[in-house]
Amino acid sequence: MGLKAYNVHFSEQQLAELEKLKDEGLYSSVAEAVRIAVRDLLARDLKATKRLNSLLGDIPAIDEDSPLRSLTSQLSSERL
């Protein structure tokens, strides 16, 4: 799998914290820390989506005005 570059902007504080993690030896580089954070975020969101699907089962699609739309948004953004 090849890697593609993407520009990301960090605040000075965020970058300082990433550098600190690197300096403490937790990551070999800031780029590695960011890749791992993105990987973990995607895994968490995939798990949340699977959980939501298992909770809702085979219900029909939710239209934009449905009160259930806000509930599903809350459930999918819930930290697991």
C-alpha cells in the first residue's frame, strides 16, 4: 500500500504535544503519530457504525426531517 501526502495544519500547542510524544520515544516521528491517530479514529468510527447498524437492524432509510436522524447522529458520534 502506497502512502499519499496530505497537508494538515496543527496549532502550535498540538504540534508541541506531538513533538513531545516523539521525543519521549512513543513514536518514531510526528508523521507516525498522526497516521496511528487517524487509523485509530477510523477504526473507532467503523466500530460505531457497525454498532449502530446492529442496534437499528433493517429499518427503512431515515429522511432528513425525522427525529430519528438526530438520534442516529448522536449514536454514531458517541465514543466507544
